[in-house]
Amino acid sequence: MSEIKFGSRRIQFERKPAKSQKIVTLRILPDKSVFVMVRPEVDDSELESLVSTKSKWILEKFQNIDEVVKTNGHREFVSGEGFLIKGRLLRLKVVVEKELRCDRVFSDTTSLFCRVREPSESRVRKALLAWYRETALDYLPTRTYRLARRLTKRPLHVGVRDQAKRWGSCTKDGRVLFNWRVIMAPPSVIDYVIVHELVHLGRKQHSKGFWDQVGALMPNYKEKKEWLRVNGPLLSLSSSKVGCETGDPRERRFLD
């Protein structure tokens, strides 16, 4: 384990061999572990220098993790609250317009705007719920069919549902269904959920062959699987305790 200083803060990181031709790749896990993938020819002093140039970015990611955890402890549907979409934390801005025909939600790179006719948290929550489901329905099928090009078996239908205990499921007739909440996860984690269910089209059980095929399509799937295990409870419009262990009734799973 190596360490660098940035002002009064200390950043610890672990070196790992790179699997690509990139000089350096940084990965930050939900527990704030920092891994740096580099080629063997990069010496330690050069590596520390490279990480130092990314110190501000690393600390911003740490702050983002803290904010997500804090936000999840007690969520309110008011301006200033944070909500996740594709791994990004957006700040909610509620605008009351009594002349509106219907409530509307839209976003930009930093904010989530909710225009409502009445200043009611329940109304804002309902509008956000509809927006999340629409966003999931717009993104997940398109992404699923694109990833399915690498497989022999492809889904007959891709849908989005409110699945209380599953991130995704695969039916016997070839339909793939996703929990709309997964749209809150980072794109790479969403891809893992999609790949997981696509492989289930041909392999129903979580056998060695199943995981080998998942690994062939996504070599770093274990990292994404762990992210989902740790951060799954954060992907919700309701408050819930951070982290969960196997057997926790709040944990959302895949359909075996």
C-alpha cells in the first residue's frame, strides 16, 4: 500500500498490473479503496507523481461517496436533496408553477428539475418516480439489445418493472425484465446487470460455465458485482441502511 499527501489529506492506493495499454487507470471502490492499474515499466516515483495529479479528482470522488451515504440516511423531496441517476448525484430543484397542466421532471449534468403545481413532497416524489421509470424504459432496452449482439441468444422482449427483491430476471420464454432502480447505478454496473441476465438466456443456473461466460463478456464483473452488493440499498427513493449482507430482506437479487 502506497500513500501520497494532498494538503492535509492522505490518500492511500494500491498498485495493480494494467490489462490494457493505458499508462495508468484509477479505480475507486465504494469503501474508498483506490487501485491504480499501471504497466510494469512505470516506477514507483513516477506512479506517485501520476496519482498526485489526480489527487483533487480522487478527493472529489470521496466526497461524492460521503454525500450519497449521507443522503440515503434521510431523504427529503425538497430543493437541495441529492438523487442518483446513472451513478451521478444530481441536486433537486423544485419549482412550483400553479399554471402547469401536469408535473414535469428533467435534468442537466448537475441538477434534477421538478416542476409541480403544488409544493407537496408526495407530489414531487410521485413525479420523480415516474421520471425514473421513463428514463429506465428509455435506456435499458436499447443498451440490452446492443450488448446482446455479442451473444447467440437474444431476448425476445426487454421490460422494466418494480421488482422488490430483484435487479433483473429472465423468463422461460426469453423475456428479460429489469428493476427500474438499477438506472441509478453507474453505467458499468448497469452493464453488469444486463450481461448477467443475457447470459441467463442460455444458462439458467449460476454454474461455473455461467460465470465463465459473464467473465468473458465483462472481465471485471466481480468488481461490479461487489459494488452492487455494497451499494444496492442506496439505489432507492426510500431511506434505507447503507450496506447489506446476504439474507437481508432488503437486498435485491438476481433471479436464479
